[in-house]
Amino acid sequence: MSNSKIQALAETAVFVAIALILSIVSINYAQTFYVELTVVPLLLLAIRRGLIWGLAAGLLYGLLAIVLGEVTPLSAAQAFLEYVVAPISLGVSGIFNTKSVLTFSKVLYATLLGVSVKYFFHFIAGIVFWSQYAWKGWSAWIYSLVTNGLSGILTAAAALIILGMIYKASPGLFRVKKW
């Protein structure tokens, strides 16, 4: 195995570990609205390493969150959608990993894409699995749109602020250095 693959594996393990630690301190309000800080290291890895490594990190994070008891799923299908598919989808931000110069606008677009796709899956899960918790008089899809939409916007905003500070302090973290 080449040194670059070993380095990529090690980075993936470290970024997933950071995401798991951040899952402990994620912010939630009344078990309805969430700000998921876990997306930050997963997005950073996807932007840094690309699509494949980003998807792999999301899968690893989701599976470890389930195995470590970080989640309480309603059913196997809900767990698969929200804790496997949704974290994997953050990896799509890896399409912004290109040979060209990385600007903050690419970080912005990558973050918005990754978080939007992730919360699209949470929106679907909200309609299918969480509809019984909709507020009185609210349809399942409106309830899911409001709760997951607001959570997605807050998560994207937090991720952009944190990734923006990281980019300003050390833009080299978004690129792999060639040895």
C-alpha cells in the first residue's frame, strides 16, 4: 500500500473520530431542531480528499454512530436512511476537490451542497418515519420541511463559520500536500 493511501486512511480515521466526538456536543432544541457540528470534519475531509474518501468517511461515521449507541433508531429502515445514507451524502462535497486553486467560494459551495443533500434525506425520513410527531394541524411534509429545513440551515451556517475560520487561518488544510 502506498504512503498516500496510508495517509488518506489515517486522515479518514482521525476526521471520523473528531466527528464522533463532536456528535456528543451537537446542539439540539426540544429534540426537534439540531445544529450538527459533526458535518465539519466530514466536509473538510471530503473537500480535502475528494468524493470517494468523503463517501467512505460518511459511511464509517454512520456505522460507528449506530454501533456505539449514539443513535436510537425507530426502525432499521429509518436507521439506514438517517444514519447511513445521510452521512454518506456529505461526501458529495468532495466533487469540489479539483486540481485548480481552492477558493473559499468552493468551500462555500461544497458545504451548501453536502449539507443540503444530507438534510434532503432527513426531510424524507421526517415524512416517512417521524410524521406522528408533527405538531397538531401540521401535515407531515410541512413539519419535516420546517424542522429539517431549519436544522439544515443552522447546520450549514455553523459549518460555514467554522470552515471559514479554518480556511482563513490555514487554507492548506483543505489540500493534500505532495511529499
